Amino acid sequence: MLVYCVRHAETEANVSNFFPTHDTKLTPRGYSQAEFLAGNLTGIGIEAIYSSPTVRTMETASIIASKLGIDVTVEHRLREVELGELAGRSYVEIRSSDPFWYREYFTDEQKYGVEKFSDLMQRVVKFVEELASAGRRRVVLVTHLEPIRALVAAALGTHGEWIRRIRINNASITLLGYSAGSLRLYCVNWLPLKEYFEGQGL
């Protein structure tokens, strides 16, 4: 089975550097990104599209679905890592006051109520396993930064804070394979070349 993991297109929270909430929407640029992305997913035999229930992923998935002529199935296990008290707050503000806020994600520490990485990995991998068991061959998962990182880590057989170095841009494609009970990593963070450097100061 081939799994095309799509991170939602650009949102208001991405632009303003805030941790998103369920209702965070795409920007006009985000809609354009999703349209371009949809064009790159045509003609490759996609059978089904699954999306996290958030507004930003559903907006992205709907654009892809319209282009491919496939309905979107909502899947709650594709939702972003639960952010607890961080949701809706300024990323810059949190990072300034607590530079290591993310450690709660990887350890037993309890501070903001952030979901644990191990729990996130378990739910997204389980969903992929179920798709394979159901006989799916080529699917699109419209999801978020951390679920995609978790699937990449699962494919590599690893975990830990280092996965924060893996960049997953908005409206990018990460391609995974699943067969014989294991994940394989084919491509991470595919984008048109110019998109990699936009806003990066490179």
C-alpha cells in the first residue's frame, strides 16, 4: 500500500506563529497551495482520501477531493497532537518563556497537557495498519505536522526529540509504503523546489 501523507495548506496560525485550534482556517495562499497539490495527486490511482476533522485539513482535503472526484472520509486518529493549554497561544511567547516546552511531548512530564508522542504514533500507525488490512492500495491522508513526523519515525524504527528536526511544510507530500506488517519511507516533504526556501532566509 502507498500512503500519501499531506500536511494541510497554509493557515492563519502558521502566518501569525500561533499554536492552532480546531477552527483554524486556510489563508488565500493556502487555498492556492491546495489547488496546486491536488493537481499533483491526479492520475496516480488514488482510491480514497482520509482527513483529520479540523477545519484546515478538511478545507485542504475538499480541494483535493474535488479534483480527484473522490469523497473525503473523516478520521479522528489523523488529528494533530493534542496541545492542551498551548492551543491558540503564541508560539513565540511560549518559546521565550519556556524554551523546552516540547519535552513534555517526549517524556512523562505533565505541564501543559500535551499528548505524548508514543500515544500519537500508536494511533496513526494503527490506522495505517487497518487500511492495509482492508485491502487499500493507494490512499491520501490529509493530516498535520506531528502525525506525519510520527509515521516517518515509525518507518525508521526510532523516536525521540530528534524528530523535531524533520521539516514538514504546509501542502507537502510525504510518501510511505506499507507491506508485510511494516512501514517504508520513500519521500519526505515533497514540494516544488522554490517552496523550500520561501520565508526561510536562505
